Amino acid sequence: MSEPKIAPITITPEEIPDKLYFRIGEVARLAGIKPYVLRFWETEFPALDPKKSGTGHRLYRRKEVQLVLEIKRLLYEKRYTIEGARKFLDGRSKSGDAAAPVPAGVPKRSSGKRALPVKQTQTGFFDVPSPLLDTVRNELREIADLLK
């Protein structure tokens, strides 16, 4: 005989129980997903990094449970790709705005190809003469000469 299936409970961030830590099963039940999905998301979203107890159990804090709910919303309701959801969350965390707009160029569904990162340079940083930098550079040259 098979056990009756219990419908997953999905909640809003305001309805998260007032606890310090949640185990993976609790978070999975709150979000309405399977624990293996949470473990996969940990590999894809660097901000989702639960601590481990002494016995190796994952312990999620409230902010990580909220992040799980946000990731689920982006992937399942908004139909973002994992890469698009990651970029959205990165853009939101850098701007500090909880309701940041979707960054330009973030596809909802991609062709499977990963976009190359945009190379950013610090122009003008090394162009400014600095006596301290010259001193450090000279001392490093002296150390390199001693090591030869």
C-alpha cells in the first residue's frame, strides 16, 4: 500500500516560522520542493550557503530560506533560467534594492550557451604616480635581486 501524498506547502517570506535555523527538510517543505533541488541550488547560487552542524546537517538561516523562496519564484513563476536568476539576484544584491529591475540582456529562456563575462578595467588607477607605490616597487625589486 502506498502512503498518501501530502501536498507541499508554499509560503510567503512573512509566513516563515520564527526560528534561528531550519533543516533542509523543513526548508524543502516550506518552499514546496525536494531536498535534492535545494542541494543543487547550493551549487548554482553562491549566496545560498547553509552552515553545517557538527553532525553534517545543513542549517539554513531565515535569510537563506527567504532566498530559496525568491529563487523558486524566479525559476518557477517568472520562468527564468538558472543563469538569468543568478544574474538577477547578483544585480539586486549589488544595488541593494529589493525590487531591482531585471538587468538588460538577461534572457528568460536561453539557448543553453553561456554568455562570456564582460571584462571591466580600472582605468586611471595605475596611471597616478604614487611615492608609496614607487617605494614598494623598489623594495620588491631589491628582494627579487637578493633571491636570484
